[in-house]
Amino acid sequence: MFKTFSFVIVVSLLTLSCKNDSDQEPTEQEAQATFDAIKADPLLGSVPKFKESINDSDSSQLAHLVNEAAPVCSAPQSISSLNSGTDFKVYKFDKDLAASATAMGFTGSIGKKEMVFIEDYIRYSFVNCAGKRVKMGIGLRCFIHVKSLRGKLATTSLPSVAASVELGRANASFELKALGFGIDGDVLADGLQSSAGEYNVDNFGKLAVTFNNTLKLLKSGSNLNISPVELPE
């Protein structure tokens, strides 16, 4: 599989590097072709859905979680009881939405011409907490901090961010965090040395595999010990 993936990535990068203007950002069409190739891989076929949240309204709704104490409630005790749904989303934050990124656990700062993407896979259930409906669950969250080095930062596409890093037009780092369960090394994709590193084309693909491995790990029949956390709706 990785041989096929590597071939697709190499072809995509060669296409990008052959542009007449060496400072031109990769187009959305070129970046999306890379992403579509990864999504089409059979290994990723079990992903329940993907929604790239590119509207500021989605991200800004998370700001109310900052410094808000979670209500006392009875959390689900097994993965099978997290039966309200699953989500696979990408949120985007700029400097003006830094508080919302903090609400989701981002611990850095977002400067001018910088951006933070948060990629989320969650499995959740709605529970009643003192008369209030609360979304609780487990999952995997990846924080991607992007800094522009040359020209405009690629806009909303994670494949295009990874391609820009590969071509030296931006730098980006990632950090993986497990939500409500312990993540073992064997869940990480082969070759992904740790849960943090440079967000380049190679690690972009390995992170996709890691998310897929997590989906398999969090199946209903799993006996994994969990401690569900409150999640934004």
C-alpha cells in the first residue's frame, strides 16, 4: 500500500515542482488530487465520514468551552455505550479564533500569518448531566500548527499544507493526543516515530493510517479501558 501511496505523492510533487513560477502555491486541484488518492485507499474505507469545517462559524462556536467547568454526570463506561455517533472533522483557526483552539486543547499561540488545524476523530454519546445534554466521548485529535514562510499560506486543504511544507514554502508541526483512552505505539503508523513531528507529505499519509488504526481500535466489541471526556457539539 505504501508503495502505491508513495508513487501518488511523488507524482503529485513532481507536478507541483514543474510550475513555471517556483514561488507559486500548489493549486487546490493539485492538492485535492493527492488527498483524494489517500481517501480512495482501501485501508481508509472504514472512515465513517469526513467533513472539512472551513467556516469560521463552526470554529467560533467552540469558544464558550474556555474556563467552563464540566457538569457532574455519569460518563459511559464502555465503547459500545458510545452509540450516538462518530465524526471525522477538520477545524481551522486563525489568530482571531485562538480562544476556540485553546478550548479544544491547543497549548501554543497563533501569530499573524499562522494557522492551526485540528483534525478530530471521535466516537460519542449524549448523556444527561443535571438536566443538561452533554456530548461525551473518546477519540484521536491532531493539532497542526502552520507557519507561512513564503507567499500566502495554503488556505483550507491539509494536503496542500503538506505539499507546501515539502516544497519549503511553509513549515508545520503536528501533535497527536488521545481523548479518553491510552494510545499505544502499535496504533501509530509504521515509520511515524512519535506522536509529534513535522507535518510533511510523508507524515500526512502516515497520520491518515494512524487515524484508521484508531477507528479499528475503538470498535464496539473492544474491551479497551476508556475515560470519556466532554466534547464540543
